[in-house]
Amino acid sequence: MGIKIDSKITGYEVKKPGEKQEEVATVHQIAPLLERDDILEGSTYKIKTPNSEHAMYITINDVIVTEPDGSSHRRPFEVFINSKNMEHFMWIVALTRITSAIFRKGGDVTFLVEELKAVFDPRGGYYKRGGKYMPSIVAEIGEVIQQHLISIGMMEGQLNNAELQAKRQEAEEKLGTDAIAKGNQCDKCGAMAVVRLDNCNCCLECGDSKCG
């Protein structure tokens, strides 16, 4: 006797002869992809590195998701990266497609921030305007995504900009201008920005401190 399966099959298991038929099929539901509206709201961020004369523009578009209880919230749906610098064209296209695909799957996408910010350029990083160290262009893209997720309420910032800037300035005064570049990896955000200040380890990226 056959069994009618109405849902998409995501896996299967072979049963030995004689086992009960009703135990054969185990079906798992796949969360539906987010649907795109004709018009999306979003934000565009500018990245300017000292390694290139051309700026990079990152656009993140959001969709409005309505919950069963009637409440709604914004979440990222797609990302586009544009630049006149064609040196990075191939990996930029790959990164935008993969990131957009993850956004459309829904669920918790905040892990992308840690993964991208943990990428380091073997040729060395750079200091962005304001003195903040970036280990790679990919890491700065991760920071842009983090800023966007914070702005739409999907992530929480650890410290406000003024407090974090004060910590970075203190690190440069006590440890030198290359202190951040020599930082250790943060257990909380994954950035290589943990330095020793006043006998306490402090992350100059997310503000996490072992001393509270």
C-alpha cells in the first residue's frame, strides 16, 4: 500500500523487509523563503580604504515580515556591492549572492557578522577614517552588515560610539597606534581587537570586557 506525501522530502531512510509500513516515511518541513516585494526599503553604506582610490558602496534592502500576532519587523533580504575597482569583482559577486541567499532563508542571520569580521588579509589590514583598524575589506563589509542589523533591531550594540572611541583612543595612547592591529581574537564577536588595558582584556570592536 502506498503512502501519500504532501510535503517536500528532505531526507529518507531505508527500512528492512517486514518492518511496519507506517514507520517508513519521516517528513521534515522546510521554512519557506522570504518573498520579495516590488519595492524594498534599504540603506547604502560607503567604504573607503587606503588600498584603493575607488570607494565601495554596500546597499542592503529589507522586507517587512508580519507575525501571526499582527506585529511586524524589518529583516534584510538582499545585498548589493558596487565599486569602480574591478580587482575584487569576482569574489564580490560571489559574496553578495551567498549573503542574499542566506538573508532570504530567514532565521538568525547574525552569525554572518562574526564570520565576515574574522577574515584577515594576508597582505595586512588598514586603518579606516577615525583610526579604527580593519583586518580586511571583507571584515569591514561584516561591520557594515552589523551596523545595519543593529539599526533594524536584529542585533544589540555593546557600547555606543562615544564610549568605544574613547577606549580606542586610550589603547593608542598607552599601547601605540598599532595596538589594535596586534590585538587578539574576541570570544564574543570574533574580531581581532582584544587588547590589555589597565590589567583587563577589552575588545575594541564590540566593547566586551572581562572586568565588566
